[in-house]
Amino acid sequence: MQSALSRPPGIATGIALLLPCTSAVMGILLLVPVAPQMMAAFAHVPGVEFLVPVLLTLPGLCIALFSPVAGMLADRFGRKRLLIIAMLLYGLAGMGPMLLTDIGPILASRVAVGLCEAVIMTLSTTLIGDLYSGKARERWLSSQTAVASVSALLFLALGGLLGRQGWQAPFLVYGLAWPMALGVLLLVREPAGQGGHVARIRMLDWSGLPGRHMALSCGTTVLAAILFYTIQVNISTVLPAHGVTDPGQIGLFSALASIGVPLGTLVFWRLARLDVRLLLAGEFSLIAAAFIAMGLAGNAGLFIGFAFVGQLAAGMLLPTLLTWALSVLNFTVRGRGTGLWQSSFSIGQFLSALVVPALTLATGSVAAALPVIGLGALLVAAVNLFLLLQNRSVSAS
């Protein structure tokens, strides 16, 4: 009979590790509906028009900067205990602004939220890589993308609903991290290292990390994140040019396009066993076609249809990159590698906010900038196809 520690984890463990992955989505989108109320509440503060957007985006910046450190901590001190501590502190820091009235302490609480998010995102993903293998690992890792996409819609709606009670009310939702932490405590076990024992390496020892592999996977992830967030963020800026100006309609159209992400995850489940270069070439080609078609679309219906295709491609692309990045990492450096990947994804999110405005200035409009971005994605697809053919040529010789 198998012991409790040797049995493979089941669905309950996977769900317990998926739910914490919503923390990054919660950290930003929950407050988007109340941003105007916060602007009004702190209108007396100099530079409030800059501080409130910073307040929303600070957690994402912290993920980009601190995730590799979170990975180092995981490899040195273990996963489960750090994850639970981070989730408890996340709930405390997240709900803090309910009792705060000055924007300075609120900004500090948002930094604390971001640091906790870096640990939560890195360690929950690392634990999935530790506890699952093969097809099960691919499915649980890819499910992160689907869960994040669906939770984005839920947190936006919940933030708007609670915002009717005042700008501080949505911060209450951060308390959900505490029952999630309880789920991790009860349903997730601390993984053993290779050979059944836990091996730890020094905090600053990166020697076991496959550098070339991580550079390729993380660099490609930055590009993919730029594409992913460009679609998500700019649907609302392009639709008015097609005559759609009602906020309710814009929200509905954006939600319809976003359905493509979880559907793309399901497609990935069916294709995950294909060569990763072939997958990347196909996914970047599909998202490139979507960008070019979005820029040339003549009406709102076509634009949303092509945006849906782009989100479908993104739903395939992101889990491809995550499973590829983790595929060659052994237990002792898996936290570091996962942290680097999380950091790369957040850097891409940040860069997307710079790329689109720069191209818009050069081309004259967001719609005109989209085909240019699509051509860039097509170039990445061509590179991956070239590498695939080169590898096969070397294998055949």
C-alpha cells in the first residue's frame, strides 16, 4: 500500500494550488472600477493623477523585481511554509487600505501586496512542477492561464459591485487569501527532493540552472506577454473608432474576446505533446494573423472576432512557454527558474504599456499599430520554425 507521501496528488491539491494564482489578477483588476473614486478621494494630494495608477500597478512591478528572489527562497527554505506565510500576509496587507486614510501608507501596503504576490505566484507554480509530472503537470500549469482569465472578469465585476459602497470596500476581497491559505495547509504537502529527500542549495548558487534554456524561454515569454496584454488593454481603445462608445458594450465585447484564453488552454491540452518549436511557430503565427486582421478590420464585429482569435492563440502560447521553461528544471533550482519566468511575464506586461504608445505615435493610431506588432510576432514565428527545421536537419544527419 502506498503511503500518503508517495501517492500522486489529486484534483483537490491542484485546485488548492490554482486558486493562489489569482492573486496577481486580484491585485490589479479588483481596483480598476474604483480608480476614479480614489482620484476624487485624494484630489487634494499633489500628483494624484500619477499616484493612483501607480497604486494599481505597483504589485505587478514587485512581481517583476522580486520573483527571482522568491524562487531563491523557495529553493533554499522550502515551498509550502513560505507560500502559506505569504498568503496570510497578502490578505493582511491587501485589506489594510480599508483602515488607512493617507495615500502614503496605502502605497506602502501595495508594495507589501506585490512582494507577497511574487512569492505566491512563484511558489504555487513551483509546487505544481514539484508534485505533478507528465500530462498532469502540463494540464495544471496550463490551467493557471484559464483560471487567471476567468477570475479577471469576476474581479472586475466584483470590484465594480463593491465600489458602490465606497472606494475602500473592494479591498475586503483580499481576505479571500486566508481560506486559500487554509486549503494549501490541508491539501498540499511539502515535496521531497530527488531520491525522496530534500536537497537545498545556497541562496546565491545559480550554477545548476540551465542558462541558455532559461534565456530563450524567458526572452520569448517577454514577447508573448507584450502580445497578450496589448490585446487585453487596447480593445477598449480601438472599439470607439468602430462606433462603440457605451462602456457596457465595450465591457461585453472585451469579455467575449477574453473567452478565447480559456478555450486556448483546452486546445493546448490536446497539442501539448507536439514539438515545442512547432507549437511556438504555430501560436505566434496565429496571434500575428489576429493582430494584422484586427488592424484592418472594418467594423466592431470583425475586430472582436479577430481579437477572440488572438486571445485563443495567447491561451495556447502562455502555457506552452511555462511548461517549456519548467521542463528541464530539477527540484533544486525549480524555484529559481519559475521565479525568472514569472519575472519575465511581468516585464512583458510592463513593456506592453510602452510599445503600443510608441508605435501609435509612429503610425498615427492604435489600429494602425496593431499590424506592425503582428509582423513582429510573425518574425518570432519564423525564427522558431527555422530552429525546428535546423534541429531536425541535425538529428537526421
